[in-house]
Amino acid sequence: MAEAMKMRATMDGDVVDLKVLINHPMDTGLMKDKKTDKLIPAHFINQVVATLNGKTVLDAQWGVGIAQNPFIGLRIKGGKPGDKISVNAVDNLGAKFDGEVVVA
Amino acid sequence: MNQLRRAFLKNAGTVGTVAIAIATGLLKPVSAFAAAWNSLAFTSKDLADSLKNAGYDGATESSDIVVKAPDIAENGAVVPISATSNIPGTTSMAIFVDKNPAPMVADFTFSNGAEPYMSTRIKMAKTSLVRIAVKAGGKNYINSREVKVTIGGCGG
């Protein structure tokens, strides 16, 4: 698969500023394919977890209302340069998306 | 080498062995997610139902939730939203769009130093209130902001 996730983590004062971009169509199941006139089945990321050095900092649930190629911005206290942040996401069809970044 | 693997796979057929394997860290549990996906809340068709099913009902209006969103969104498919809660003890934050086919968009639960802040991009079917609901200290709070959606327009 092409690069599924792009991540950046930088220090902003004493807070880690985390930005995550995930490649995903986020199909709602309500749109029609213009060529075939058939509904495109729902296909969307519905759960996302972010950890800082193995400790969960975010546990999120999403519906179809998150835009295509989802973006997440977070701010985490207690991090420092060199810390490891990982993000794990799963979609409604069970596909998994994982990413990791070291705080710069 | 392969014999060991075969023996393991054979033994792993029983549930007990798998449970032990998970307990000893031999196999990772399939999901790291704290709770199952709340399909009831995410498929509710009206705002009151989705707020209730997500556990954000009975919320007090609060301007301590700072909602950032554009006044006018030229493209409803990608609307940037961010919010910060200045209410002490905020543990989670959810996004609702009144006029979307399914109003509940997302629910973020923060822990271990994550600030009660999130930034993301949402879809909006049409001009609507965007509501940010927050759980803090066992109570619910909510604030909202209207975003005008001009589909195919030029920002006018």
C-alpha cells in the first residue's frame, strides 16, 4: 500500500504538537458512483488510538462525517524530543493503518 | 524449526492456549481500542438521539469551549474544525453537525497528558450548526458555531 499515514511531531514550548494525515477515501455509503449509478459502499476509519511512549493519549471513534484523507491535530503535555508517538487506526472493513514518529 | 511452529499451531487450536498466549504476551490482542465502536450513536439520524446515545445529553451551554470553524465553507466536503476546552477536568470531546444525515461526526477521549484540544476536517451536507460537546468532571457541556456551506459557490 502507498504510504498510508504522514505524521509530524514538534515541540511547542513544553507541549508536543502532533499532526497526522491518513490516506483514506472515507466513503459515507450515501454517494453514488457517477459511472455505474450505484451506491459506493461505506468505507471509513472508525477508530483511532494515539500513544506517547506506549501510553494512550487519544482514543477516538469516528463516523462517516470525517472528511476524506483525515487530519488530526493534537497537543500533548509531558513529551520531549526523542519520544515515540504511534497512531493505530482501523476502518469499518477491518483494514489497519499504523504510523510512528519521533518527537523532533 | 518448522516442527516447533507446527506443534504450536496445532496446540493453539484450543481457546485456552490462545488465551494463555495472549496473557503471556506471545500474541498481541487484535484491538488496542478501549471500547467497541458506538454504532448506535454514529447511525442516529437526529441530533437529540445521537447526543443521548453518545452520552452527551443534558449538556450545559458553555463558552469555555472554544470552537474554531470558518464562517463560510466553500466546500462542504472538507471543513476545518478545531476546538479547545477550558473546562477543568475535560476528558472527552465530540463533534456533532445538526443537519448532517448522521449528526455525530467524532468522539475524542484524551488521557495521559493530552490537552483537551483537537483539530480535524469534517464533512457538512449543508449550512448547519457545528456543536462541540465535552465531558468534564461527570458533567456535560456544549457550545456551537454556525458554518455556512456554499456548495459550488464562490464564497459569496
